[in-house]
Amino acid sequence: MRTRIGFGFDVHQLSEGYELFIGGVQIAHSKGAVGHSDADVLIHAICDALLGAASLGDIGKHFPDTDMAYKGIDSKILLKQVRNLLEEKNYEIGNIDCTLCLQQPKIMPYVEEMRSVLSSILKIDIMDVSIKATTTEKLGYVGREEGITAYAVALIEKK
């Protein structure tokens, strides 16, 4: 099969004293995401979707949190490495579709910048990057602003 689809999911705890990066963009907020890297939940979900579509495992396989080389790393670097891996395997990216789930902050003012950053890294048209956001209506850990989640699907095609 030449066309393949992958699904990615990620979650990170939110806590005071951390910076918040989503989709390669730093967002001013009272809480940031906690993680081994910069904890960019959206990029991590996209990486998993792309890796899954190519049957190449997941982000933890390629960038384990036990490896200090990835401590505090900018997730844009990880996404570029995933893109390079797909290119080596003769895949091209068709499109990605993502949903962020967070109560605060509102990210719609940042979506176009995120799309621009991601499309540049992935070497795809900005129209092939979709980012949506929702809340949980104050339910669960997302609603209590204890965490943030992201979902992504990716379509790839063998060259």
C-alpha cells in the first residue's frame, strides 16, 4: 500500500515554573508543560502519528527519556529528525490534522504561527497542516488545568 495513515497522542502535566511550548511556539501562560524535553505536546503527537504511519515505532523508541541527549531538547529538532527518517524510508507527508485539548490558555491566536512553523519543518504546504483546539468544559485533569493533551493524524505516501 502506498498511502498510509498514522495516529498520535500525547499528554503532559502542567505546572508553574515551566515554559509552555505548543506546536513549536512559546506561549505566555502561568503554567508550562513538564517533560524530559521541552514537552511540546503537539509536536510529540505529530511525531508519533508520522512514525506510526510508517510503522517505525514511537517517539520513545527514537528519543528515549532515559537518554540525557534529549534532556530539555527543542521538540522542533525531534520533528525534523522524524521527517528525515521518513525521507530516508522514501515517504512523503501528505497532511497532518491535529486537535489540542486544554482549558487555558486560548491558543487560537497562535495557530497560524504554529501552522507556519510545522509546515516549514515538515516541508509541506501550510494548507496541509490543520490545528484545532477544544476544552473539556472544566472536566478532568485538562479541565482542572493540570494537564494538556494533543491528538494528531498523519497521511504519508511511499514515493
